Amino acid sequence: MNMELLAELWITRDRLAILEAVLIERGVTEVEELDTFSPTETLSKRLEQLREVMVENVLGAPFKNDNTVESLMSQGKKHAQTWRGKQ
């Protein structure tokens, strides 16, 4: 899970760096403007919502099913018994 998150983060950062470079190269913005940009209240609220969704998606992923510790242990025992029976 961590490796997948790291890969996704790197892809996002890489594409963001490219996008910034293209915008600067084409004269749309400057590095200083990007570094000192202060979002409006509306944008700040939107960013907070997006952050909350991302955190919930990432941290909540293991819990998005009906598994409990007990059900996972039961499944593990069944798999162990099946595996032992095949030896």
C-alpha cells in the first residue's frame, strides 16, 4: 500500500512540476507568484474538502468492507487449514 501511494505521489509531483514549468515558460505565471499564492476563502474551503476526501480514502481503505478482526482471524485460520491439508 505504501509503495503504491509513493508511486502515485511521485506521478502527481512530477506532473505538477511539468505543469508549473510550462506555465512559467509560456509567461502565464512566475515562480514567485506560485510560491507566494494565497488561496481565497472559497478555494481554501474546496482544498480542505479535497484533503478530507483524500485522507478518508487513504486511511479508511482498509475499513471499507465488512471485515472485523474476528472475521479476518477466522479467514486466516480457514486458509491455514486448507494450506496444511494440501501438504
